[in-house]
Amino acid sequence: MLIVFGINGCAKPVAVEFGKVCQKENDDKYISVEGYLRTGVSVLCSSRSGTRTCGLELSDKPEGQAKISVDVEEGTGKSQMEPLPKSYAKENLKVHTQDGGMVGPQDRVRITGTAKTATDAVNSSITVCYVSADKIEKL
């Protein structure tokens, strides 16, 4: 019998404090981080290998200024976000959790996924990062 797991199917995530996610030592690490998902000024979605993902923001507080980019798969399944209308408000964000529930911008969540960091191309003193979400849980 052959059993195949996803790339992080058996990996245990490392819990990382919100303010430390974008440190270079977290590049390519499977992590979990807590905060509030929201739409930014714009939401960029892209398709790759038949999967459509959209970039959301994770903030440390419901209306917090600090933010981390989070790529979330679009759809109606577990840990996916429903497609946004062309013209949207923050209330239009509907995210399905790993257990089948729903969360919006007012709900604290735990994001589990792979962190990616890079040095900003314009200002090398700035590190940019995002987390590719595998699992979204309501706290």
C-alpha cells in the first residue's frame, strides 16, 4: 500500500510570534501564526497549476497597522476563501476554516503554512514575507 502525504502532511508547525514571522530564519519554515484576516486596499489573485490563490492580510489586531501577507486558496472547501465580488467591502470576506466553520475579519485565527521571506528589491534593509496557508483555524 502506498500512502502519499502533501509536502507538509506530517510536519508539525513551529509557532511563531506575529512580529517575528518575517525574520529570515523563518524562510521556508512550516509555521503557525495568529491574528485577524482581512482584505487590503486590493486583493491580488493568481492561478498556478489549476489552483487560484489570493493575497490577504493578517494583522495582529482587528484594525491593527502591522500586517503579514497570507496566500489563501480560493474556493468553498476547508481553509479556503470564497471569491470576492469585483467591488467588495471587508464584510464580503468569507473564509472557511479547517473544521468547516466560517470566519470573517472580526475573528481571531491561526494560520498554518510555509513562510517565505525575501529582501525588498528597492530597499535592501527591508524584508518582505508571506505565508502560504495550508490550514486556517478559528481561535
